[in-house]
Amino acid sequence: MLRGPERRLHLRGLLAVAALAFFAAAPAAIAQSAAIIAQARATGQTASGPPSASEGVGAYPKIGFETIANLEFGGISADSGPGRGPDAKLWFDSTFLAQLNDTLSIDGLFQFKPRQPLSASDPNHTLFINQAPGRQEGGKMKELYVRYGDYRIGKFVQDFGRAYALLPGFQAQDLVAESDQGYEPTEMMGVERIHVFQDEDGGWRQLSVSAFMVDYTFLHESFPYNEGFIRYKTGGVGNTRWPQNVMVTWDVLNKPVGHWAHLNYQASIIRWGRTYGTQRGEVWTTLGADLSMPVHGSVEDTLRGRYSQLRLYVEAARRDNFEGVPGRARDFLSASAEYMDGPWIADLTTTQRWTTDRVNPLQKDELYAASIGYALPSRTVVSFSAAQETVAGRSGAYFGLRLTQTLTTCSMCLARASYY
């Protein structure tokens, strides 16, 4: 068995030839429930019992159910100390949409995934902290909100940054996911106002403003592993007594670049209120963009399943007053290159993370991930992934095989018709 420098050299060779498989990137500046639906439709699904065009136009209410399920078999091997796995884990996201009329809808996202925190006694508990092996699963509502026109209110993931949703694969998102160590503003409840500009000459432009706070309700509980309720004294980012956390986000989608490519980009800022036991509130900022370039994009190529595309993505983020400490900061830089050629999808990605303080020395964390996958006609994606991660001086590797299946119970079906 390879160890030390030999094992790391061997892993780098694997990463050089592997790539990541996942679904085509979901559009920016939409709720995660909507992103899941977009991913499901990207696999070529057909609605179950769809109504005719004449019956569906202007008829309400309409109901939609979409699920993306992942069965993962993988493990983590550390350079020193205990590893985790190999282990089989189930992840799935199920969305619900009830469109009551052309301005009012109810959106939900139920998420089942490994949730049990890693043991603090494990010297490698900071490695792949959001990865599955060795953790119990639990399901709960990640989003449940009402949308009325340009407003939405309830529980939803704020549209701050996109790396935690668009970097392909769970292991590739490890350093940026969740709000404790990364910058995913999850488990928040609030209200948002969205303004879409009418002029689309330079792409679809959107400005959103929201105020929010941590979810104190039963929606934070999960089953069978129960994360329990959040209390004010629990602390954590966004855990304020009132919705005094404020976000402003600017998005530009599908901006033409020449006659052959499209650009999406986002700039966003969050002012977090001071939470229990901290000295200051945090300030988060992010700037990111992705460029999609067709390689073989003719109508004939698309119809024959030979459509090819190269997609480049980069995002930077910063957390000032990290963990409520004045002068402490955490910076992130993520990048990925994805190539799709018909049913084949390949990806290389990296995240670099720096933690600085006026007193403590610099902590440098890094992640390199790659995967390659194949999309079957049954809307199943089979992929192999590998990753190398270093956090706080501890290093380890992840290897895994994943089956991803898209399931459509109903796509915008009419609730008062004979089909569902």
C-alpha cells in the first residue's frame, strides 16, 4: 500500500486523468428548490401524463414534484490517524411546487443526507467535514416558502454565492458548504424582494434584497437523526433575536459573449448581526462568474446527443470578523472546468481557503477534486470521484462511486384534471 509522498503522487496522477460528473449547472439567483427542478429537467425528463398545450395554458392550480437521488459508496483515507468508510450513503433532494395562480406559489425542498456531526475526538474530524462516510442520515425541510409576485417569505437558502451549489459533487463543495466553516447561508427564515430589470439586451439582470434570521422552528428538526431545535444561546452565524441579517445581491444571467458563449456572474454582500457570545457581526462578500462555451452546438449535434460544451467557473468569497472575532477573516477561491460531450461529463475543481488573524498564524486549507461520469438513457448518471484535501495541517483523500437518478412524479400537472 502506498503511503506518504508516494501515495500523494499516485493520487495526483489519478486526479489528472479523472473528472467530475454531475448535472448541467443550474441557473444562478434562484432558490435551491428551483435549482433542483432545473437540474432534473436538464436530464431530459418528460412529465408524467402532461396536459395538452391548450389545456395547460392559464389553468390553475398546477403541481410539480421532482427528486434527484444519489447513492454514494465511498471512503476517506487520512495520511495519519483514522479514516472513515468505505460506506454506502443515500442523499436526495425532493422539491414540491404548488402554483396557485400566475403570482402566488408555494415552494418546498425536502433534503435527506448524512447529518450527524463528526466526533471532536477524531483528530481528522476537520477533513471532508461535509462528506458522508461514518455519519447518520436525516431528512428535513430545507426550504418552505410562499412566493407572491416579486416577494418570497419563509425558509429558503439566500442567494449568496453559488459554489456550494454549482461545484460538481459533494466532495468538491466540501470547503464552501454550510455556514459554520463555509459560506452557504442555510437554515434561514426571512423575507426577500426581487426586482428583474425589463431590459434584457445585456442578459437577464436581477437585484434582490432580503432580511432573515436562523430557523428556530420545528423545520430544523430531522429524522431519523435529529438535529433538534436551534436556540439563541446555541450561537452561530445568523442566530440573532430578530431578522437583522441583511443581504443585497446583483445577478446577470445569460449575458452573450460574442455569438457563441454565455456569461453568468454575481456580486453579493451580507451584513450579519452580532450573535450570542461574539464580539462582532460578520460581513460576507462574494464575486463569481461562469462562462459556457459550446464546442459542437449545431441542431444536428443536439438531436443526435453529441452536443459538447466547455464551462469555466470561478468564485471568490470573504468572511470578515470570522466567528465574530474582530480582525479575523476567512477567504475562499474556487474554480472548476467542466467538459460535456454527449453523455460524458468530466470536471476538475479546486478550492483554496485562507484563515487570517491579527494574532494567530495563517491557516491554509486546500481541496483538489475530479470526477468522470456517464449519463444513461434512464436518466441515471454513473460517476467516479476522487479528492485530496488539507485542513489545519491534516491531509486525506476521498474516493467514491455515485449513482444519481432523476425521478419525476409530476411536472406542472393540473390539480383539477384527471392526470397528476
